[in-house]
Amino acid sequence: MKLIDTHAHLQFKAYDEDRDEVVKRNSEELEAVINVGTSVDASEKGIQLAEKIDNFYASVAVHPHHVDQWGGNTYNQLKSLSQNPKVVAVGEIGLDNHLYKPLRVLRSNELQGYPKPDLKKQAKILEEQINLARELGKPILFHCRDAYDELYEQIKDYKGKVRGLMHCYMGTWEQAKKFLELGLYISFSGNITYRGNDYIRGVAKKLPPEKILTETDSPFLSPEPRRGQRNEPIYVKMVAATIATLRNLRTEKAVQITTENAKNLFDLTI
Ligand SMILES: [Zn+2]
Ligand SMILES: [Zn+2]
């Protein structure tokens, strides 16, 4: 069985120069890749990739970083994009209270120079997009940074009404337990391999196996020893290997568990 990368952005600028090769090797080596939307434009581009490649899927959303792009017509634009059969989720949506320094992110400008976060505005478009996911009956990819308690407060009343995952999980075990109570999955990216991130590994060790997912968040967060370089979905294998070690599993078993979990959550029939 092969791995699934539940969260990548192969539609981002970082791949403009060699996208065809990247797409080819990643589609061959993996069971599936979900290219996640962060804006209307990025959602459209993710869908275009998914239309070309059998085992690529897409999600649609406006990321909290791009809250200022939300307009009167955005809900309907996302809704109409999501009619495409390769769209399997709404996301990434959520709250981000992190103060990003202007970053040099490889060949991508995607994360450069964000202003101070406005959580109130973010909460508003989060709510709208939760409604969209409910209207469509699709799972949600939650993005969260430095705002896990605030996010939980906002979504706790949706217990039993939404499905989804916490992507690139960086919260505590106490917080993870609350998200599990809401029925959400927890997804780990390359930062689970970083020195100093024992708290993330601690969460990955304790989770019920049926709730663990793997991702890369490519082009960001390359696992050790590729840290700092542009990431690709194939390196999700290092995330799976770390989870296997933590849980005393053979890597093949970790692959099987996480792939089955992803297929269940996204109703993938590949
Ligand atoms: Zn994210
Ligand atoms: Zn992302």
C-alpha cells in the first residue's frame, strides 16, 4: 500500500519551473495527493491539477492569511468550484494568530510579509466556510496556529455536524483530546521530525490509531534531513516513518493505517 498526502500545495509558485516532473513522480509514488486551496485562485489551480491526474484531489477555501480576499461573491465562487467531482473537502480554513516575520520561503512568495492577524475577521470567514462544508456535506481541513483554544471555542457546537481534520497539528495533547471529542482526525506534517518538537511527537504517540493522518504541507515544512529545502508530497514517507517509530509499528503498518484513515475521511474510492 502507498501513502496519501492529505495536504499539499503543488499549485503554488514554488513548482512553476518544474511542475510536470514533480507531479509525475509524486503521482506515481503515492496513493493520492490532496492539493489544498488557500484562495479562490489557488483552489481553481488545485482543481486543474486534479482534473489532469487520476490520483490527485483538491479542496477549496480561503485561508485565514487571505481573509482580505473574502468578498460578497466568494461563497458562491467556492461553492461552484466544489461541484467538480475531484473536490473532496473544504479547506484550509481556521484561525492563525501567529506573527509571521517576512520569510524567505524558497522560491515561493506565498507566506511573505503578513500583517498582524485579525482573529475576528478570520472567525467570520471561518464560520461562512464551515457553513459551506455543511451545505456540501464535505469534510473540513482546519488550519490553526497559536489559536487552538479560540478555534475549539468556535467549533465545539458543531460536534456531530462536521467531519474533518486538524492539519499540521502543533497543539498540546490536552487540546488534541478536545478535537478528538468533536470527531476530528489529527494530521501530522514534516515538523513532527524536527528537533525540539517532542510535544508533537507526544501527541502522535497517544492518538487512537483510527484518527491519525499524514501530510506534507508542501512546499513548506520539509522533514529532517531536508529541512529548509522545498518539500514534495513523496516526503510524507518520513512523517509516516516517524509515526511508526513512535508507536513501535512497522512502517508498512503505519502506511496502511494512515492511508485507510484518509480514504475513510475523504470517501476516496481509489
Ligand atoms: Zn495550514
Ligand atoms: Zn497548507
